[in-house]
Amino acid sequence: MEPFFFQGKHGRLFGVLFSPDDSATRDRVVLHVPAFAEEMNKSRPMVANFSRLLADRGIASLIVDCMGTGDSEGQFHVAGWRGWVDDVSSALAWLRDQGFQRFSICANRTGASLATDALHDADLTVDDFICWQPVPKGSAYLRQFLRLRRAAEIFQTEEAESSDDNWPLEVAGYTLTRAMSEALESIDLPGAIPKCQRACIVEVSALPEPKLSRPCANLQQAWQDQGVDVRSVAVSGEPFWSTLETSINDAVLRKSTEFLADG
């Protein structure tokens, strides 16, 4: 495990590179693309565990904090969606400069849209594109995120309450700008075709017998209609991106590792 800083387009970015024990030849690497806000922090143990599993299988991986998050430079409310897309592109460029030849993506939640935008910007086709609990439509996601703010206001006085028209908004400890709100709302993953050889949608289901949700099933169909080789799997277990305490979903890790090993 090698923590380091590298230069992005808008400032220094913090990354952690996990390499196999025999890493003399840098061939295959997975770039983790993070989720939004607190979902990113809740998912850190999952991402780190996945990186260790990959290293055991001879695959390197890179975890990056986008600008204004984690240990990278900048402020969250200044970064912006476009800046984060640039950060993902910078991470891919850094990996190419290190001599890696084969690239894959593991994108968490809204990270799937960030990664798709970055791959088009970089004009790069990756081998594998794994989506953990992807967000097909940003409008529903944004409504859910804003509910966190309204839930917090239950404990405030009426005078302290504020309108969603007063930008920026404070939501669960994060400053949400109008520009970021509009970027999240505009997410349309079914219409954003990833540049990849294969894709895999991994979804955590609350049903007794895990089943892909309708939004994710529609996402898979939309990508298949555009000629993408898409697989999908629904698993049981903890929704690691949103649990009160950080958690690990071993089924997600296992299915993701199996997908990469099959490539």
C-alpha cells in the first residue's frame, strides 16, 4: 500500500496505490471512482478491502480522493462535477505514465457517471467497468439527498428553517451548490454509454431472494441495446454506502472479484 500525492488539473490529489507483491511488471490496474459525499466515506472500508483482494490476485488498484474530499487539496463546495471528472481523467493519465497497460474501473454509486464522463474525455476504452449500486437517474438521487436536510430541520426552530432556493445549501455537513445540484440532477446513466469491453452491475437487494431493481434492469437493457456486453448480479447483505456504522458486504466483493478474474 503506497499513499502519495500527484498533480491533478486543479491541484494536488491524494491517492493510495495497492500493488501485488510481485509488481515488477505493471500490467493490469483497477481505478476506484468514488461515490458522492458521505457515501464515499461510508464505502472506504469496502474499497480498501477490494483493493487488498485484487492485490492478492495479482491486480494493482488505485484509490483517489477527488478535489475537496479526503486528503486532496481544495474545498468540497468549490470542486464541482466538472472538476471531479478532470480528477478521474488525471488519475487515468497518471496510471498510464506509470506504465500500466490494461485498465478497469470500479465505480461506486454516482461514480459510474463520473467515470463514464472521464473515459469519453480521455478517449480511453477500459477492459472492465464495474458499477456498485449505480445511480441511473440523478433526479431521484438528488431528492433523496435533500431529504437528509429536511430531516435535520425537524430539530430546528421554524425561524432556522430555510428554503431550497437559498443557495448554497447545507446538507448533512456538506455544502451543496446550485451547480452541483444541477449536475447531480442531470445524471442519466442509461444514456451515457461507458467506453469498455465489458460491464457489470452489482446491486444490493433487500428482497429475501435478491433481484435486480427495475432502474438497474432498465440500465442494463439500455447499455445492451447500445452494444455493451453487460452482466448483472443482485446480492443480499448490508447497503455499505449508507449504513449507520461502516460495513462490509462480502458478496459484493466476491462477485466483483469473480467478474475481473473471468476477464
